[in-house]
Amino acid sequence: MSHQDDLTGRPRDEHGNPEPNPLVNLIFQLQHIMMRTGDRMAQPHGLTASRWMLLCAIGKAEEPQTIAEVSECILLSPQNVSRMAAAMEDEGLIERFSKPGAGRAVFVRLTEAGQVANERMHTIGERFMAKFLEGFEPARVETLVSDLGELLENMSRIEAALQADPNALETNEEAVA
């Protein structure tokens, strides 16, 4: 027999432990399988899912972006993006460069080979999305995108609060607002 948790309203098991939150669990599972699937789709083309995301982020930018801007776009650390960019430059997919007056900022853009790879991966991505969203009506997809966007905004606020105070969720609910 379970009882309700006072803070979350979630049921607790017979030992008083909160039962797993199905939404959080599903989001973690989806993220993990998305990365594994992305790796499998990208591997024949010499990429990983993370490098594919980097390739797409650089390819969709109208103007060359800095490593920091790209890292913010794909939610990976600047150090990780910098390492991937160096490897992808060695492979001839991107070019790193500096601009006069931009300080030490490193900018990135696709090479011709990178543009070809980006177009190929875009086609693969479109085929994947057709299968991934099979059975979803456009209105349902729009709602899902909106809802996930709201969850992402909430997570960004929580992350900022935790960066300022690692105990923010334990001590002050208003700190996350």
C-alpha cells in the first residue's frame, strides 16, 4: 500500500521511498535511445550523434558562430564542442578561425565537405523524423513541441538556480522561480 508524498504528491512505496516519476523516467530513456540511435545513423558517415548535432548547428547558422555560441545552441560544454570542432577540422568538415576585433573567440563554419555531409545527414534526419513521428498528427506534434519547450525553459531556470546555489531546490523554492 502506498501513501502520498507531502511535497510532490507522488505515491511512496511500503518503505517510504518516492515511486519513480514516469515522466522524468521516460524523458531520460528517450534521451538515451535518441543518442544511441543517432550514433548508429551517423556512424557510417564518420560521425557521432554529438558531432551530427554540431554539424547541423554550424550548418544552420547564417553567419559563422563562436564555439561558445554553438555550445549554447546544442547544450554541450564549450570544452566538449572545442574538442569535437578540432577533430572535425582535422577531418575536413569544418574550419575554425578568428576575426579581427573579436578577441580570442574562435569561430566555426562548414567546409565544402562539411556542407555535403550536412546535406546527407539532413536527409537521414528527415527519414528518421518520419518514422519517429509515425502516427502523430501535425497538431499533436505542435503541442508536443510547445510542451517540451516549456519543460526546457523550466529546466533552464532550475539549472541557473542550481549554478548559483547547489542547494537551491532544498532550501528555497522561490530561488527557482
